[in-house]
Amino acid sequence: NRIFITGGSGFIGSHAVDILISQGYEVAVYDNLSNGKRGFIEHHFGESRFNFIEGDILDLDKLTEALRGYDLVWHLAANTDIIGGYDQPRRDLMDCVVGTFNVVEAMRIAGIQPIIFSSTGAVYGELCKDVSMSESAGPLLPVSNYAAGKIGSEAFISAYCHLYGLRGWMFRFGNVIGARMTHGVIVDFINKLKTNSDEL
């Protein structure tokens, strides 16, 4: 009944919040607003079943205290700027791998077991260049820092499931599109078509 969402003010997270609140769940959003926007969730401010906590998943102590008492963690917080990760490779290490480690460690300390994690189809790297992939495809050889960060995150979730009894569901999304998108290849295509509808 009580769901804790990291990155809940982002593109995907804010839609998850809308759906969960409409279905009667109690939802807490934990977000540092580096990628998300307060405007995506502020229509829930003041609702009794909604709580916004401005915080960073890199702050283990604050994160652990904030998620105590929740039933499930939906972990969406990450660096989503794949192109920017090229110039700042440490960001994918910190925001993805270290951040996810902090999330599962906080869950272990607080005694929360289930976690839903948003990974990416980018973990398949060049494997899916010419053929379709199944979840059993491998070895996973990433071609971006973003994908490497997601593989590292999946690895820590898997280890914590085996060692500490967490239960994890990992979803490897492709290009997700919809309202509230702020960047990415689809946004680039749309903006180019708005500028010149005769040429992409």
C-alpha cells in the first residue's frame, strides 16, 4: 500500500505517481530534481496520500531514514542524459551504480524487500544491432557509460536479492515516449520535424 519512488518527479516516474495515486496507493517521491521537475508532480502536493522528499540517493543516511515504513521501492532515479555521460563518465558511476547500491543497502537496513528497477535495453550493446534479443542474450557488453551503469545496478540488485532476501523486478526499457519528455532521440526527432516537416 505504501510505495517509495526514487526519481518520481522525472518523465516516467511522474506518470507512475499519477497512476498509483489514482489507484489509492500512498506514494512518496524521493528526488533531487536534477533530471525531474517539481511541476510534473506538484498537482499532488497537499494530497494526504502523497509525500515529496527532496533528497539525493547518494545520501545513504537520509535515504535510509526516508524509506522506513514503506512496502515497496520503485527505483527510477539515475542519470538519464546518455550523451552528457560521455563528457562526464563519473556521473553514470555515481548516479546509477553507487546510487543503486545505496538504495538496496537502505532497503536492507530498513527491512524492505521488494524493489522494481528501471534498467534499459541499452545493456545489450551491439548484440541487438542486427537481430532481436531475448533476456538470456549475452554476454552484455555495453557501448555507453549509461548502459554500464545500468548493468552495475542490476548486478547489485541481484546480489542483494541472493544475499539479503530482497525481491527484485528489473525492466529493460527501450525508447519510452510520451508527455513530459525532456530530452532524448525522440524529442530530437520531433523538434527537427517542427523546424522542417519535409526533412528528418
